[in-house]
Amino acid sequence: MSVVINGDTGISGVNGSAATPAIQGGDADTGIFFGTNEASISTGGSSRIHVDSSGRVGISTTSPGKLLSLQDSTTPALALYTGSNIRTELRATTGLSTLFSYSNSPITFNVGGSAETEALRIDSSARLLVGHSTPISGSNANDNFQLVNVAGSIASIATSDTTIALDTRIGEIQFWGLPGSTWGHFGTIGCFGHGTASPDDNPGYLLFSTTKNAVATPTARFKIDSDGRVDHFADDANCYDLHTPMTSGAKVAFALKNDATGLDDGTLVMRIQADGDLENTNNTYTSISDVKFKENIVDAQSQWQDVKETRVVNFNFKEEFNWGTDKHIGVVAQEIEAVSPGLICEREDENGEEYKSVAYSVLYMKAFKALQEAMERIETLEQRLADAGIA
């Protein structure tokens, strides 16, 4: 049986409640009930859907705080289905909101309205793909963050500090690992202010830090300042500043060029070969020698005896050190130490082993002084022979 009512005023004056809704179906506690400027749908005597006076809709709540509010005593969730299969679920628990994708499906975020251009994707391997839907690294699931842009991708790291000064952190990339039960900090690459900044004056430097063995926090190792100068921070003697995998003397390990705008132009002035040879284009090796820097200047003492007692030897380095097998000419540090201890430099290698080196540049000056003495003796002898009429 149906009831037909005509007119515009409807049925009024019957609000009902969740337990006894004003409009009921077959169950007395299921239907629609009303309040002041609000309406609800109830089942089993409880309000399930509520529309308040502001048009906000509450599901399982009669006090919706937002346009659409879902409430549950344990885990409120919103699920999206395709047919009978759940595809996506948004779930909230205390202190945590979670978006689930089922059936190993990716989660995508699109922009552009009806064009539905994909802007961001989290794929089934938990990789974050920005600007593309297919991982550029193929099956490498460890490549967790990828940026793709037709004009070349830019990742911007910034600070909102408006008073940037010397050493103000602009941004930093930190590298962490979990060697045990505690996270360990292995290294950082950071950008910092290199002075007071203004809208048209933004000096900055890059700082590279690594964590030394048996230490928990990184130490600054390498700095490129705002003028492009490179500063290397060595905290002890166990440091090699420049390494090259090349072994052939015919290969250049390091080159210095003037007026260069790139790696392939400029005027070559100096280079270090892979076998340690130092070459330059003008055959000039200088030391600071201006008189304005010096005091207590006196003639050097005789070097005749020191040079006379210096043994010059041929040798090759032991094979175990992997320094090559070429024959060399030089001196032995321990022998020089007995004659001229001031020429000996005490060193320590990367394993903490001590060794001695010789200041050859000073040894050459001693030889030069001895040569002057020899020239004086020769000239004296020549004069004596001339005086004796012996040509």
C-alpha cells in the first residue's frame, strides 16, 4: 500500500530520534529523523549519516568537524572498490594516517584537470617517481627517489631564514646507516652561507664531511668556497690529498691551465704525471726569496765535508711497496741523517708506520755551496800555476 501526498508543505512537526526515526521502514529503529536545521539516517537505533546545519556530513558521528567526517572507535577508514575488490584504503589510527594500495598496485597523484597528467607515483617497490611512471633504473628497487623532467630535473633545498650570515645552513644531504640497533651518521654534503647575504649578494660554500673510523659523527673534510677555492681539512698525518688509479708515467694525473673555461682548453703550465713526475712548461721552480722577508742573513758555512761524506747511490724500491721497479739515483735517509740531520723529515704513512724522507731541495743547495768552494779552490790553484809559469 502506498500513500500519496500532494502539495508543497510536506509533513511537519515530527522529528523523531535515532531509536524512533520520523520516517521508518520495516524496522521501527531504522529510518530518517530530524533536528534543528539537520537531518540523520539511523540503523539499529544509532545515527549512521548526519548532515548538520552547515551542510557538513558525518559518518558515524553527529558532530562533523569537516565537510565530510568519518569516525570509528578504533580505525576509521575509507575504502575504494572496483567491483567487489578493494583497491585503495585510507586508514587512520592514533598518531598515524595510512594510504593502502592493494593487489601490489602503485599509488599515483595526477594534475591538470581532465587531462589527468600524472605528476607523482609510488610504485610497487616503494620508489617515489616524480615526473614519470616507469623507473629509470629498471629493476633496481634501491633507487628509491627519481626525478624526470624534459628540461632536466632540479631538486631544490632551501632555508626560509631571512638573515643568512656566515655558516648559516642553506641545506644539507645526510647519509645514515643502521650497522646495529642504532642509526649511524656516515657523512654529509652541505651548503652554507659564506658571509652576510642580501637579495643580490648570495655567497655560499659547499662542505663535504665524512665519519672517521671509530668515530660517531662526521668531520669536515673538503670545502669549496664562494670564490671557487678548494680547502682540504686534514685532521692528522694519515692523509693523502690526491689519488689516481693510473700507474703509467705517460698519463697525466693532474694538470694546471691558465685562461681555461673548461677541461679541454686553456694554456697548460704544469702537470703531475701518474708516476709522480712534476712537469712545467717553463722549467722554473721557485721559492720565496725576497730580502724583505728575511733577516739574520749571513754567508753559509762550508758544505765541503758534508757533500764529500754524502754517498750517492743507485737503487730501486722494494717490490712489496708497489712503487715500481725502475732504477733511481739518490741518497739513503739514515746515511744523510748521520751527516746532515737537518735534511731529514720524520713522516708517518697511512698505516701509522714511521719513515724518513730527505729534503733534496736543501741537499742541492749544499751541493751548490760546495761547488762554489770547489771553484774557489780551482781558481786558487790556477792562479798559483800561472804565477809559477806553469800553463
